[in-house]
Amino acid sequence: MVLEQAGESIAPGWSEGVFLVDKPAGLTSFALVRRIRRFLKIKKVGHAGTLDPFATGLIIICAGREATRCIERFMAGRKIYRACLQLGVETTTQDPEGEVVTTAPVPELSHEAITACLRRHTGPQLQAPPPFSAAKYKGKPLYAYARKGVVIEKEAKPIEIFDLEFCRYDPLLHQLEVEVCCSRGTYVRVLAADIGKTLGCGAHLIALRRIASGPFRVEQSLSGDDLFNEGGGELLCASRRSISEMLVCLGQASV
């Protein structure tokens, strides 16, 4: 859970609520939080689940004290991602933001071989946070240590891959697209690296898009680019959802 606070007074009640935003590539999740806080001039704004800067897709942003108290509820649902893996190349961060550390030839892969590999990575499993992640150690994110060359290994935690669907494979570029339905706390780039190991060539994640979080889908969201264009504040306020409406969608009692 992430909260941004400012010295401004709480804005009128209509500005408190929940916003579904489609984060564009190149922006941090914090940048969207700061933008919305600036529009609403509200003391507390938080989001239910970080996306890396290179990733796109759905972010649930809560504004106001009552809304931010519900962040844990919004984070609890299943997540669905569309992911693109670059086979044959491994990076320090397991994503496009890192440096290439190894390359390997990619074997010929049939549809049957790929789907069999994906089945092996479906179901309950243990997954450790990668060194370049926001998971905390002694109050600092792991990436703060990793950037200084210090690798902190944290205990693996139980996650579940409910479904791992083959979407497309480009045999010339060696790029594999999959759709992942997973539990909270799953690192898709770790999954990508694991798939690469199983295929015998290594891999890293080159694109990631969150298309659903719980019952909420990216098609319902406001474009994050619009928040940085003229009239962004008006579009934001028009897209506001009440806390009770969102909790009804979760099948929970309203606050």
C-alpha cells in the first residue's frame, strides 16, 4: 500500500472516492498518484498495486481517508496480465530496464511444447521477490540495495497462477505472449524468467499490461495520458466512483 500526503486541506466530499486509471508506459505509479492529488487537493491518495514504469494498464487509485482505508480490499482480488517474453535473453532486472547478462540460442518451439511448459507453471507455488523490487528489507526497498550491488534474498511466499494461457509466439523474434491470471503478490517477471529456464534458453519480460484486478477491468478506466492534457481534472472528476459502489462490485458491505 502506498499513500501520498500533502499539507493541503481535505477537498469537498465529492472529490473523495475511487478512480480506475489506465497507466501509460514510461510513468511511475507514483506519478499518477501525485497528479491526482494535485487535481483534488486532497490529503491522502493511494493506489492498490504498483506497476513498473515500463508496464501499462489498470491501477485503482483511492482518494480520501475512507477510500484509502479500503486499499487492502481492492488489492486482494485476482489479477490478469498480458505479458510478452523475450526468449533467449536474461537481464539483471528480469525486465527491459536491466542490463543483458546472458544470451542463449532458442530451440524450435511448437505450440504443444509451449503449452506444456505453461502448464508446468500453473497452480500454487512459492515465489521470492526479485532483488529489483519494492519489497522491503529493514525499511528500504530491495532495489535500493540492488542498485548498490547488494543482493538481498527474501523468503519465498506462496502465490498461485490460476491460469496461464498461450496467446502468440513469434519464432523470428523469439517473443512469446501469454495471459496470466494470478494471485496478489505475484511477480510476472519472475514467472517469465522461470518459463525461460524451463524452455532451456532463459527469458525476460519486455512488456506487461494489467487488464483486470478483481472485478475491475482496464476497459472501464480513464486514460492516464488524459490526466496530463488540458481538461484532465474535469475528466478525472467525471470518472469518480463512490466507495460504496466499488465495494458492492467486490461483493462486500459498504463503509
